[in-house]
Amino acid sequence: QTVVTQEPSFSVSPGGTVTLTCGLTSGSVSTRYYPSWYQQTPGQAPRTLIYSTNTRSSGVPDRFSGSILGNKAALTITGAQADDECDYYCVLYMGSGVSVFGGGTKLTVL
Amino acid sequence: QVQLVESGGGVVQPERSLRLSCAASRFTFSTYAMHWVRQAPGKGLEWVAVISSDGDNKYYADSVKGRFTISRDNSKNMLSLQMNSLRAEDTAVYYCAKDHSSGWPTYYGMDVWGQGTTVTVSS
């Protein structure tokens, strides 16, 4: 069974740039997986950041961008801020109506 | 602003059933596919199920297939999740979410999320 992979944790300095990735245990991620990205603060509902690889959801600042880097989907945060410190999840569309979440990345801003 | 309000969570014994509801407002509910996503305590998000705008197409995660049923009533702007044969590992916060797309099949994932309802399966 193919699993969606993400870095368990990552750190970035305030004002810095960080790229989180979303891959597959078998195969490469491409735009046909329509990768999407979600942000979640502990105890809160998720917030949608990016869908269809690189389209920002309504109200999401352009500090957040999505792309395909090599064989993975990527979420890049530029000018990291303290309130960017939370969990980030990717989702891949696996076909036949099924979507799968990655395990999530805990981002620390320090 | 789109609003999704889940209800129906609670404590239930293993092998029993529970029905979750999600009341939608401030958008044309009948136009969009809808999802259920859950999050076990201290764990990541898990996609559970999706239903097309007209209710004719339904897909499930393997972990719930055969036990959970997603449905909708477009006349009442309501999404539901019937959960049968519940297990301890079904303990989670359950979120309903609106899809980005008004088309089918839907590839784009979740757009707007509710605040969630908590289900605890315990004897």
C-alpha cells in the first residue's frame, strides 16, 4: 500500500524560508495527484492553504506557495512568522474518489 | 461566510452505532461535494469519505469501508455519517468539509472546514 510521506518536523528562523515536501513511498508525485496543503494549530480545525498543486485558497497570503519539486509536492513558506508555527498536512488524490493525507509536519519557528 | 456545524458526537460502546450530522449554510450546498475527515487524539488527519453533490457517488477510506455510510439531504442542507460497528480506533474528532469543486469527480480536496465533533468509543 502506497503511503504519503512528509517530514515529521522542520524548523525555520523568523523571516526565513522553508520548504515542506509531500511524497509517496512508491512512485513520484505529479500534478495529476492534485496535491493540497492544510495548516492546523493544535485544538483548532484545519485551514486550507493550497489546492491543485499551486492555487492558494481564499485569503491565504502569498507567503505560502505550492509546487512540484522533483518527485514530490512542496509547500514553501517565505518570511516565516511566529504564528506559522503549527502542523502542516498534504493530501494527494489517489484516484477513484479516494484522497490520502500525509502524516503531517510539525513546523517550529525559532 | 460558509458555515459548517457538526453534531452528534459522544461516547459510545464498541460495536454500537452513532450518526454524525453537519449543518451547512451560507453557500449552495447542493452544488458541492462534501467530505468527512477525522483526527484521533494526538494523531494526524485522516480522510474518511466523500459524497458527490447529488449524492450518487460515495467513496470511503479502507479503514471505514463497510462500516460507515456517508449521505446528504440537499433539501435540508445536511451531511451525515452513519457509523456502525464502532471500534476503539474510531475515537477521533470528526470534521465535515466542503470541497473546492462543484464538479465530479472531485480532485481538489477540502475547502472550508467545520469545527468538529468528538466521538469516543469506549466500554
